[in-house]
Amino acid sequence: MKPRLPTLSALLAGLLLAGGLHATEAARVHASQAWIRVLPGDLPAGGYVTLANGGDEPATLNGAASTTYAEVMLHRSSRETGMSRMTMVDTLAIPAHGSVTLAPGGYHLMLMHATHPVKAGDTVKIELRFADGSALPVDFLARPANTLAPGDAGGMHHGH
């Protein structure tokens, strides 16, 4: 009996196509404006980024890691009755066809115990981890302590 190659090929193509419809959370999320505010000495750095989910399902950020920092945690800063608070957060939902911005004064990555000195202008790779087990490597630009926003030069002298 001859193998039915056209039928087998069609079946395999269909399975591959169906598998592609269920992209990982990391594949659906695009990171932009990724930066780190570097503080002096051994003080923790803050990591900030905008995460846009182009998929039809929400994505859940549930961790991060970097070879440059021993610990990377998801935190949220808030202000209650005139007092600033910072709390660790286990997960952060990124809505379908929506975005979430990690920014000073809100959600952010807390980067602790640098494995080597990080200075303004350096690029630090951070792997964002999602609930489905997928990961998104993102390059974060290190900026000085006085930086407030992604486009803020924060004392960096461009063109010198």
C-alpha cells in the first residue's frame, strides 16, 4: 500500500497552523521604552517598561530575572494618606489588545544586588517571565538617578 503523502502533509500542516494560533504570552507581548534608574552604591535600581499585548487573550507577568542582578522583583509604589508605600506583587495582568506601563510611582521592577557596577549608558538584559512559562528577553537602558521618564536625558549628555 502506498503512503498517502498529500493527506499526511495536509494533516501536519493543519496541526502546525493550529499550534501557531495559540502563541505564548511572551510572543504576544511587545516591550518598549525599557530603562533602569541606577542609584548610587548598593541601592536597588528600578526597572521601567511599557508592555503591549497584541493578542486576543490577557497575558500575566509573574516574574523577571537578570544575570546582572541577583534579585528582580515586581513591586508597586502607592501613596495612602500622605505616606508612600511599596509592596511586592506576584502578578501583573496585561489586557488583551491593551498595555501596561511600569513607571516611577507605580508598578516597577526592583533590581537588587548588582553582580557588577551598572552605570548610565549600560544595557542590561532582563528576562520577563509569564504565567504560561514563556519568557521575553528585553534590553533595558541604564539611566542616571535623576531620570524621571524614558525620554528624559537625566543628566546624560548626548553628542559630547
